[in-house]
Amino acid sequence: MATIQDVAKRAGVGAATVSRVLSGNGYVKQETRERVQQAIDELHYTPNEMARNLFFRKSSIVAVIVPELAHPFFTEIVNAVEVALSAAGYQAMVCNTFYEQSYELRYIDMLKRQIVDGIIFAAHTSQGLDQYQNLHRPIVGIDRNLGKDIPCVAADHETGGRLAAEELLSCGCKNVVQFVGRKERVVSSYDRRHVVFEKVMKQHGVSCHSVDIYWRSFASDSFQKSAAEAFTKYPETDGVFGADLYAMAAMQYALQIGRRIPEDVRIVAYDGTNATRFMTPGMTAVCQPIEEIARESVRMITDLIQGKELQQNNITLPVTLRRRDSTGAGG
Amino acid sequence: MATIQDVAKRAGVGAATVSRVLSGNGYVKQETRERVQQAIDELHYTPNEMARNLFFRKSSIVAVIVPELAHPFFTEIVNAVEVALSAAGYQAMVCNTFYEQSYELRYIDMLKRQIVDGIIFAAHTSQGLDQYQNLHRPIVGIDRNLGKDIPCVAADHETGGRLAAEELLSCGCKNVVQFVGRKERVVSSYDRRHVVFEKVMKQHGVSCHSVDIYWRSFASDSFQKSAAEAFTKYPETDGVFGADLYAMAAMQYALQIGRRIPEDVRIVAYDGTNATRFMTPGMTAVCQPIEEIARESVRMITDLIQGKELQQNNITLPVTLRRRDSTGAGG
């Protein structure tokens, strides 16, 4: 492989001159410029990108940190973020934490070492806010508050919880169950949907049980187990609210034990990822604006990388209710 | 941020000495070593990873090229590859081609420019085999034959097609439909499952229609449309074989038009990703050994990056049949 020295030698100039031609910075005589270009062409020289990155202290890579890629919400977030980063001239580096804080440290280290220009953070774990605040490097949280100076993009989870509650109330539910993620160390508005859901239910005199769940691998059958446990513990359940995979597992289990949907049990999923769209009966869902979340987080991270001032540090995006058969909406 | 020069100055040595201490290569007096270490600690110096990569001509990043991350098979492949790469000390960089060949060129360019140490290739498009063969850099295909010198890991698709056919035959199917991906420019053993499926069906006097489908975005409703078209064109269909999302859409559509599963229509999915596990009735599937495929491809790419000779250039891994309700197996 030809080096910059090979090009310089063939063109009869110094390596610094070749570098000036490549970068377009600094004066080079037209005739010299042409001679260098000819040498580049003849030697099929490709500039070493890492050398260039080193010079500009930029890698054009953004780390996208998620707990596990196989969860539908994170799959779709990463996919959408990659589309948006790609359009902005950046490359996504996917980083799974696998729910381990030790992995997270490694990615923070990559940012320190300038392997990546920035981090979009959507994992559950957290090494504590100080870790992020003291970095003074480009970081954007998706649904995670990493400290007062670190921007965050999130869906309007309060409205999400309220929409789900109102949908189940309008179906006449009297005994509802919601699957609630265990309190993680990370600060997020995410939990608000459950708080609001329960509040609305209680205001209307409806019994509301919260079933604690843990974030687990998509590959396990923990979703099915949680669904079975909930219906065993609360057999009178006539309404269910939970993240997509829990809602899907609840539908599967309810049908399996002979409950009719929506006559006996109504279900509202949260996130509304594509996985829910293949269910029979059709799955009602509160849909997060995944593409908008991705676009906004990418706009923010690229602005930060390019040293621009952000207009707004916290962005909250609206959710929508998609009504289907599981709450009697038809379709 | 402290530089290597800052460390050298504080320790009263040259930058080359600091570099020797950091790399562990070359002799440095114990006393000098300690002085350098003290300066590193006092200045909170972090070596610039890109500078080190440049020196060693290694980035420890492997590009994983897929058509679209949101397809369940590729989601699970990328997730499993990332787990295996991570365990081997490498970082995955996810590269979607979005079915565009122009994107592919960009990733090949990243390999040329040494941004990545290697490529694991699982996309549909292909710039032609010459592109890859002439690179002489670490590349491994997953289910893609990129040229005679480029290793490939694939599932045993011939057996996969035969298992699906035999399962539907054992249910007494007489009129089957299979969803067949359009012929892509890439060379793959992938299509063999359809050839074998049709052959076995015809050997047993069973009518077998192949419905052409195109790889499309998971986000679209093309799966549902294809399913509706197939049942409209071939209303006598009593058996369906297709990739997970097509099988799932076929189940959804059949139930919607009042067909009973498995009494009227039996379905076998191909890939067996986790998405199929939430269906009611339970979905029978030919399962690809996704984790093994990922492990083997990572073993091969890291061997190639480290300059080791591969024992074997082509690896074929066994598939398994997971029997569920959709072919009357219960569960």
C-alpha cells in the first residue's frame, strides 16, 4: 500500500506538500498540485483515515449505547439513529452494555480516547452522573437524564400513561395489571407512565396491581413467565398495560388459558414497535415517536461535536395511541 | 487534555521514552519508568487511541454489514456478533446498506482506509466479487459467497428446506405456498431451501406455488400485503412456508379471514427468531443457529486480523425444527 512518503517521492516534493494538497489547506502552486495529484493517481494512494482523524482529532464515529440490541425498542432506536447519523456523515458504533456497568466504563473510555466523537446513551445502567458531567465531551441521553448539562430527548411518558389508562377505562376495565420495570440507577422520565397510569386508575376507583419485572434478555422466556404469574396471582384481571413484549406475552397467555380478547381481557402495549403489528387480535399500543427521537438525538450530538450551541437542552416528543382489536377498536 | 509531550516534559524525558513505557516495547530504566508513570498519573494522561492504532495499524473495530438492522434475523445476528466480538476484545460497527450498493462501497472504503480491521458481511447487495477478492484484507461472509478466497459461514439451508417440506407433508398438506426472496446479485446457499422445498413437494405430488417477494423494510406493511395476495391468488392453500415475518403475516391473515390453524392451514417459518415466539397459535419454525453463526464468523475474522491461517474456509452449521401448534404439534 502506498504511503504519503511514496507519493511525495514520486512527485518530487515533501510529505507536508502532499498533505497540503490532500487537505486543501495552505498554498501549493498549481503545477505542483497537479504533479502531486498525478502521483496519487498513479500509486492508487488512499490517505490513511486514522492519520487524518488524528490530525483533526475527529473519528466521525458516534457510539450508540443500549442495554441489548435484541429488544425491539432498542433495535428500532439504533436502526433509526444509524439512518440519521449516516445522513449526517457519521458512522454508528453499537455498544451493548448487556446490563453490566463495567461495559459502560469501556465506552466512556472510548470517548476519552477519542475513538468516538460522541455518545448517544440509551442504556439502563449508569455509573453515576459525575462520570458524564465531568467528561465535558459530546453526550446526548435518550430517555436518560445524565446530569443537568447533558441534553436529553424523551417521549412524553406522562401522556403515554394517561392515554393507556383512559383507553382501558373506556373499555370498562375494573381490575387492571401493569408490568413495571424495576427502578434502575439511571434517572429517567420513563417511570412516569406507570405513576400516571396508576393514579388515573385509582381516581376512577379501578383496582390496579403493579407487577414488578426485571429487564431481561429478549431471548429468554421471562416475558411468558411474568405473564403467567400475573394472571395466576390476579385471576380477575380484565385489563393489561405493559411494554410491547410483556403485552404480547400477556395476550399469548390469556388466549392460551381461554380468555377472549377483548371481551374478557383488554391489552395496551407501550412502545408500539413493529413486533406488535403481527399479533392476532391486533394490538392497541401507545407508540413512541422512535424516528423523531433518533433524528433529534442525532441533530443534538452532531451540533455538539461541531461545537455549536444547543437551543434547547431537553426535548420531549409526543406519543400517539394506535387503537386495534385488543381494546375492541377493530383491525 | 494532557499530551504525550506534556508527560515527557514533566518526567524530563523524550516523547519516545514515554511511548516505550506505554507500549511496553523497548528498554527503559526502572527509575525512568517510574518517573514517567508518575507524570502520567499526575497529568491524568490518557493515550490517544487513534495515535496508537495508527502506530499498530489496528483499530480493533470490525464492521458488520447488514441490509437493515430492523429485520429480526439481522438484529439477532448483529447482537450475537457484537457479544462475540466484545468477548474477543473488538468493537462492532454496525453498517446498514439499506439495500443500496452505494453504501456498500463506503464500507469497503473504510476497510481500505483502516478505520476498521475487518468486515463481516451479511448484506444482500454486492458490488461484484472482484471488489472483495482484490482487497486482500480480512473479510468473512455470513451466508454470502464473496469469492473463493473469502471464508463463509452459513446454515445448512438444504436441510432446512427439506425439514419444512417434510413437516407440511406429515400434516397432509396438498396445496402449499412458499414465499421466495427475489434473486439477489449476491451468491448464497440461502436460496437452496426453496429449491429443495419445491423438489420434495413435487416428489410427493403436492402442488407448490412460489410467491416472489422482495426484501423490504420491516416497518412497511409489505408482509401483510404479500400474505393477502398469496391467499387471494391461491385460495386452496393449506400449507405455508416462508421467512419469519412472512410466516407471521400469513398466520395473521389466515386467522383474519376465518381459517383455522392448524386445521385449515399449517405454517412453517424459516429463521426461528424470537419474534415468532409470541404468536398464537405457536409458530413451528426451522431455526437457524444464529449464535453459532456469529461465534464462528467472529472466530474467523479475528484469526484473519491476527494473521492466522484458517483451518477451513467454508463452514456449514446445522438447522433444527422447532415444532409448535401451527403444524399441530401442540404448544
